[in-house]
Amino acid sequence: MSGSQGVTALCENPTEVFLDVSKLLITYADNILGNPNEDKYRSIRIGNPTFSTKLLPVKGAIECLFEMGFEEAETHLVFPKSASVERLRQVRETIAAERDQRLGASKAASTQQSARVPPSPPPPPLPSTSSSSSAVPTPAPAALPFTSSSVTFLKTLQSNFQHVLIYESPELQQKALNCVPHEPLRSRAKERLKQAKDAEPGCNLGEEDLLVLELLQWFKGDFFSWVDNLPCSRCGGATQLSGSLPPSSDDLRWDAGRVENHYCDTCQLSTRFPRYNHPEKLLETRRGRCGEWANCFTLLCRALGLEARYIWDSTDHVWTEVYSQSQRRWLHCDPCENTCDKPLLYEVGWGKKLSYILAFSKDQVVDVTWRYSCKHSEVLSRRTKIQETWLLHTLNGLNATRQQSLGPERKQQLLQRLLVELVEFISPKTPTSGDLGGRISGSLAWRVARGESGASDAKGDGQERVFIPSGSEKQNKLFHICYNVTKNCYFRLSNGQETILGWERGAWRTENMFRKEESDWQMVYLARTEGSSFGRISWKLNCAPVGMKIKSASVRAFSQTFHSGSVRWSLCSAETTVEFPGDGELHSSSSLSGGKELIVEAELTGGEGEVSWQHAQLFRQSLKDMEKVLFEILVEMEES
């Protein structure tokens, strides 16, 4: 069948495997074709032993079901009423034709591979889901020699798998629980759940889902803080990372084998930054980078009774997953970003080149790379450190050892979840707008150095927002909008208090701009991206589509410069450009009268040294000043 990658992959299996699996696939198809009105034939339970042991491990089998028209549900594959029966019949006939050919050929001929279109890169090997001999056999571990890469990889697996057991200490969980305002968080979660169900009565969310969102927000906003460089312990000034210092006995006690040297050139003094890896110590320090954030957050999830696992990414990031009982799936949770259920954030938003992502819990380690990618072939081409078969056997061995003491019910529960995950992994996800955008935690230098800044940090989100007067604004002959940098929100006062969340979503064009929150100084502002020689942002109003023109325009903007930093503000129409100072005062211009378009622009340049980007700032103000507005545009209009 032309273009059928699933059938092509299925045909690559040994003849005995192909004949066994093809018979099942044809049976599934015939049940639907022969009983089109019977719902029971349109659903395949993922946990069914036949499905899990005979279909799931076989290359191409699940892909064939998808090509027939089956779709993923929570615990089943379902053939929806809207699916094409003709498509189902075509895939079925293609498989049947290959099956007939193999059955009719001689034993010698059946061992030869017939010519076929070269397949796309195969999906990764699937973890064994059963110890039964009916599962498709894989090479014995003894046939897989260790290499230096596999030894290093195994140490990482063992270390993380052992580390997550710390989260299970009842004493540590109680200590963690004492740090969390769990009653207010649960109360807010209940209220959010009520709002969700009022909006959509049939939603399948549970209170724990909303508790996760509340915990993420509290953790980032109130509990933990990000560290790029610590302030000097003597003068409080800026420091520079300058190598490492030897760990003390107390550092080693809290698993801080690495201690950073944050050096102050002014005082010629070193400030020590131990990279603690013990979550109990992190409950006290409450600071660090992604390692510390995910480590502490995962502990807090376990303390609240949530099933959570620690996610390790070989391209240098870590986060958490929490199991949703109501949705029957694992939710991606990144406390650094206050983000939930956006697994494509790293590949699509940050631009990461992913390869290996592993999930570690007290009972299981799972290769979850495929949840975080929509480019499976590219990822597979980068997975060259170790043999896929070695990884498969290693994970199975680690899990078998860890699960020896588990009861049959828990083992069955883990198996059911794993099966659902494996089916999910087969089909690459489709990116959405929520997956776009670069990293927000840490300095821009830290993000850019890791290639995680995303396109939006350098070029904007690609959307040009042009304001056109609404009906009420045309009637009142007034356009009035302001921006609050603390809330990161525009308020279109002349259009019924319309709100637009996000500095870039109200801008016409942006180049090399981002919003910076200073957690140490508790200040926020817009600035140009680090490493760029200039930054530019503009806002645009077009009155022409509604038959209006500008009578007068007024703008109030506040900018702040340091050293040789410079901000140039201008008001532009098709005929005129007027410069004005960013002094926080309202500046009016009648010279723009008669024009139909207005552009307000700020250009940021200058500055000195490595922090030159910081020497030109727009709308700088305190994070605690929630109501202050340092930018607004007021335009009086008249009919053209």
C-alpha cells in the first residue's frame, strides 16, 4: 500500500512474528467490517494481555492500527464513528495480501525479504511488558558488551534511581509538608475545580490536578528563588563565577560535591555556592538552578501525596512529572517555568536537541523521551551514546530488581500505566502555541549558552499586532491603552477594559527584546537581549479601516539609562516623526494631526561591558508596585 509506513515496518519482522501479528490485525479489522454497528468491536483495551504481549512490542503493529483509523483514548484504542471504513479496508487488504504471499511461498523463499520501499527510521525499542515467553524475544543481556559510554550511562541511571528513594522518607515528607501552606493551596484548588466544572460540567479534571497548578505557582512565586550569581557576602555587589572551591564536610553531608566560587572583583572575596543535592537541605536554602528546583519540588509533591517522578534530560535539564488519577496520565511539570502539561516546550519553544529523557520514581524508571518530542526521527538519529537494545534490557533489569517486593496489584497498575504511555509515545505530538516561547528561568546568558532562549527572545513571537479602533472607540473618538510591566498586561481602557496578557502580544514589532525580573532587587523591566547591540519595540494604531484619522496623540513613557546606555523614543506617522523623552510625563503632538496611522517606537542602544544590555531599560519598577503604569498611548480621533 503506497505511503503506508506502518505496513512497511510490519513487513520487516520475521515471518513467524508477521504471520502471528497480521492474523490479529486482520481479525480486528474484520470484526468492524462485519459488525459495523457493534461498539464492542471498535474498542481495544490497551491492558489486554494479547494486545500487550503480541502486538505492542512488534515493530509496525500499532502503527498499522493507527493507519486503519484507530485513535488513542485513556485506556483503549478506539475506532471512531467518523473514521473511514474504506481506509480500514485498504490497510486490511494490504496486510492480507502480504500474509497470503508468505503463507503460499516455500519455506526457503519465505526467509528472503521481498523488495519494498525503504522505511522511515523505526520507533525506539519498547520496554518488555511481560515476562511471558509469548512476548517477542530480544537479545540476551550477555550479548551486549559494556562500553565506556554505557558504563557512564548506567551510573547515571543507578544514581537517579537511588536518589528518588529519599523522597519516600516519612520524616522528610513531614518536614516538607510543614513548609507548604497546603490547606490554602487545597482550598484554592477546590475553587478552581468548581470554576472549571461550572464552565465545562463534563470535564475530567480532579482536585489533585488543580492542586498541582497551585503548588507550581506558589513554589515559583513564594518559596524558591533562582541563582545565577550570588551577591557578594561582604559588599552585596555583583559577583562572577570563577571556577570551583573544595567542598567542606558539611557540604558533603548534604551531597554537595561541587561548590561554585562566586568572586567579587571589588572586594576580592569569594562567596561559596554549594550545589546541594539533598532535598532536606533545599527546604532550608530554597535556592538554586533547575537541579535544585526539580529536586525540592518533587519532594513537595510526594509530601502532598501526589505520585511524582523526577525527570532527567541528558541535554542538561531536569523537571517533574505528576500522575493525574482523573486523567490517567502523567503530567509534565516544570517548577522553574511554572508550567504544566506542555511537554513540547523544550524542543519547540527552547529549541533543544533532545536525545535521552528518563523518568525516575520509587518503583520504576521509564524512557519518556518520546513524550517530549514531535521530531522522533531526528531524536532517534541523535541517540548514539548507547545501543537501544542495551538501554531496553538495562531499564527492564533495574525495574525487575526494584519491583521484587511489590504486590501483584501494584505491579499490574504499573504495567497498565506503562502500556498507556507506550501507545502515547508511538504517535508524535503536534505543537501548539502554548509550546512556543523561550526559557524564562535564569539569566539570558545562561539560556543562550544552552541554546534554550527560543525564537521569541531574539525575534519576537512572529506576530504583528496592529490596533484598529473598535465600534465604541470610533463612537467616542478615543483610543486609550496602557501597559503595566509588573502584571505584564495591557489594558485597553477605551474598549471596555480589554486586557492583553504579555508584553509582546500588544507590540507591533520587536527585535532583541525581553522582559526581565530581578529576584534579588525585586525589580522588573523590558530590556534588549544580552549580546545584542540594539533592541527595538514599537506599537501601532491604524484608524483607516474604520474611516477615522488622528486629531491629536499623546504618549507617556518611562525609560531609565545607566552609564552610556541610550533609549530613543519617537512618535511616527506616514509623514512625520517626533521624538520625545521617556521621562514619565505625558507628551502631546498636534503635528501628527490628519494622519491615519500612529507608531510609537523605542530603540535601546549603548551601555558598557558584559552587562551593557542592562544599561537601557523600559518601564523599570518594583515587582511589589502592582498598580503603577509607566506607559500609555492616548489618541483623539475624528472622521476622515
